[in-house]
Amino acid sequence: MKPSERPLTLSAVEHIVLDMLAAKGDRMYGLELVAESGGRLKRGTVYVTLGRMIQKGLLEAEAEKFTDDSGLVPRRMYRATSYGLRVLRVWTVATESLAWEAGS
């Protein structure tokens, strides 16, 4: 099986990131994700995870835009792609289905 033919995997951390971005419905930057995760995301690994998710096509990133010459360094803003949101829905349905079967 070629790597491109393998089913997409979604780690627990990737699931948390997609959940948060879908719930907010807007872009977030990395440390904002960490702060709002309630300790589920770690500062030292969030950017590695975000980079991996971009490579998988789950997220897009762009530099923050300023309307003035504040001199601030723009942050990278992340948002879920439509593909990422579809993957999240599929994984959510699958995990809920498996949890229901386990409880039977």
C-alpha cells in the first residue's frame, strides 16, 4: 500500500485542535490554542502538530494582518480547511458509533 493510499489518521491532539477551530469558527494562533485548551495542548509541541496538520491538508495558515504600522510581528493564524472539517465529522461519527457499540 502506497503512503497516499493509507487511511488518514487523526491523533488525539489533532482532534482537539480541529474541535477547537470548528467550535470557534474562526482562525486562532498557536499559543491561543494552548491557552484555551485547558491544559490539553502543550506549548512545546503545538507548532509541530500544526505543521503536520498543514501537511495533511487539515489546516491552512496565514500571517496575521495589521491595519496600522504598529511594528508588531504578525502571528501565524490557523484555520481548519473544508477537508479538515469533513475529517473531523467522520472521526466524530466513528468514535460515537464505537462508543455506542461498546456500551451495548
